[in-house]
Amino acid sequence: MSPPDANKPIKRETLRKRVSLTSFLGLIDSLESCIKKLKWYPKGTEWGDYYESSNYILEAINHKKQLVSDFLDKISPRTVWDLGANIGLFSRIASNKGIQTISLDIDPACVERNYLTAIDKGETNILPLLLDLTNPSPGIGWENEERKSFLQRGYADTALALALIHHLVISNNLPLDRIASLFKNICSSLIIEFIPKSDPNAQRLLATREDIFPNYTQEAFESEFSKLFEIHDSVNIRNSE
């Protein structure tokens, strides 16, 4: 069979042909039925079962949740971006207070579990989104201006950066001053957790590479972030490094 001729003139009779409304509706019903049958049970990704397999103990998690809740009460933000939200455990502390919350993570299994929880519970104050913070969504469309980039879609009243900074520094070789600058560009207040190199989670990252981070210390962290943010509270999480 010969391929169709792209230069062949189109007959006027062909242009007059129409698809009936019944056919259109049938196509829509078929697509909707197909989509509803699709199921994905998220598993097997790097961070999909983080809380089930991590070294966190219950007291540390509960204390961390209480601290986040207390800080949010002090700040009283209208919008929160949770950066590296995993399955949304801490995002929901904000959304359950009636705060519009964007829950962002790089792991598709985490985002899917987060989304399914939101659907199952009928949550309307939380939006799980897939995002690589080290390679955020760019502007797209004509001249990259039809849709804004992620960094242009802010400004959040408050950002959460919990158990995140060691990934940015150790896994992605990002200096503390550049991380602080990024956060300053997307939020007016920040609830951030510093993970020291002695922490088991940081040690896992260092196990497969050379430690080239002599300046990754709490003192250096506070020094760099205090240039752009005013530090109001600093609290150690119980039973953690």
C-alpha cells in the first residue's frame, strides 16, 4: 500500500463531513471510562516509603510536628509551600489550619500517595505537585511567557524546608548562600530544619562520595541564612541529631 500523498488536494466533500454529537459523546464516555480504570499503586521509588523505613523515632516526629504547628500559629500565613514534602505529613499541619498549601516533592510515588490521600479525605486546602527544586519548571509557551516558571508563581507567605537542606548541599553540591537566596525569592518567612553531617540520613549521602563540604555546619548555615532572614526561633528536635 502506498503512503498518502500529502500534496493531494482536499475534496470539498471531505471538508463538509461532520462527526455527530452522539459520536463525540460516545468518544468522551469511552475515554472517561478508560481513565477511571487506570490504577497505579505507588511503590519502589527512592522516597516513597521514607517514613516507614527511616530512623525517625515517634517522639522526634511528634515533637517536630508540634514545632511546625507552633511556628505556623506564630506566623499566621495565608499560603504555605512545603518543599520536599514527601507524602504531605507536615503539609497537612498547615492545610488543616485552613492555610492554602502547595505540597511539592521530586518523587512521583510520594506525590501520588499525597494526592490519593487528599482525594480520599476530600481535602481542598492542599495541592500535591511534582517538582524538582534543583531543576524547577521553566516558563513555557511563546517566548516562554504563556505559562510562568515555578519561581515566578510565588510568593508564598511561608515555606517549609524540613529534612531537605542536606540533600541540596551534599547530593547537589549547592552552597548555603545560594540555597538561602532561592528561599528568599519564593517566601517571606521560612521554617527550615538543619540536618548535620553526623545525622544517619546525611551519612547515607556521604557514604557514596567524598566529603567536600567543610563549610556545611550549623554555624555556617545560620550565618548565611541570617543575611537574608531574621532568625526568630531555633529549637532542637528531641531524640534527633
